[in-house]
Amino acid sequence: MGTVIVDERFLGSAYSLPKEIGRKVYKALHLYSRNPDHPSPHREKLSGKADGLFSIRVDDNYRIIFRQVGPAPVLMDVAKHDEAYRSAETRPSAPPEQQEPGEHPFAPRLRRLEWHRREVELDDVAHLVGTRKYLPLAQILLAAGERTLSLSFAQISEIIGEQLPASAMKYRAWWANNRGRHVQASAWLGVGYVVDDVNLAKKLVVFAPAQDSRRSRPGGDH
């Protein structure tokens, strides 16, 4: 299906979308990945202050803003038409490591973080945006900046704003790194993380960058 580079700000803007628009974003990303020149996404090269950026159509009212870096697009924003183009005109041109730190919208204790981005499977990001529920967890992980992160079940519930389902408390399989089978797995796979360990007794889960985790190697949970 190909890869995209997901920007932390893109996840923040996607979280603000109505659920039905999130599903349309899913469809738009898949259509564009199959054929960037297809007329339906209506890829548009922006100019002026937004020179170097592109937009694609989600529907009549919403647009995705991205920058093309090699073969993988950097997803930067998704918003209503006018808001998306205004945002594109004010995007800093410097790479994220040279930009001013941003404020994390989901966890006040993580404020003043630098912006992060990571190349991941498009299918994972599309599922994540299409379901929306676990986007706050994805942004926490992306903001961790390649660090292993341990979170209690209670902390995860606080992050997503609702209780985890009962199956998450009882079954290790709920935390499996299974693409396409578990919606929640897109929260970590969609930002380049995997569940490295889960302790049901202690109600604790350990997330690790996929390249560093035993779970992403042969014999791990896939």
C-alpha cells in the first residue's frame, strides 16, 4: 500500500474532525496512494506563501495538506477548505528539528515538545484517522521521540478520554500488533510503535519503536 510520513500536527488536526469526515480521509488517502494522478483526489500544487505544498480533496469542504519528500508524502494538516489553505500559508519552511517546540494538545504534562514525524504504513494511518478514538494515544507515542514508553491502563484511558474495553483488561490478544484486525493496533503501528510487553496483572503496557522491539522480529506478535 506504500508509506507516508505522519506529522504530529496532522494527528492533532485529524482528531478535531467529525467521525464521518475521518472515514472520508481514510478513503482519500487510499485513493491517492493507488493513483496520485487520479482526478478524484484533485491534487493541487499550492503557490505563494504555501509554495512547495500540495493539497488533495477529502470532499467538497475538507482538504489534506502535505509536502512531497521523495516518494513518501508528509501529511501535515487536514481541515476545512479555507482553514487548510490558511494553515498552509503559515506553515514554517524549516524542518521540524529546527522549529519552535509545540504544545501537546492531549497531555499538559508533555507540553513544550518538539514536533515529531515518522514514516509509517499508509494503511495504519488511514485506519487510525478513520476510527479517531485512539488518535490521542498515537500522538503521545509520536511525541515520545523514539523512546520506549510504559503506560498504565488508567493512563491510557485518561489519554483517550474513556475507559478501555473489558477485553483490554482480560486478554493479551487485545494488545497484539495485528495489522488490519484490531482498530486499536493502528494507534501504535500508525506512528511506528509496537506493544513490546503487556502485564495484565499490573495493568501496564510497554510501547517501543518497532525497529527496537523484539515484537517486531520473527516470533513476536504481528
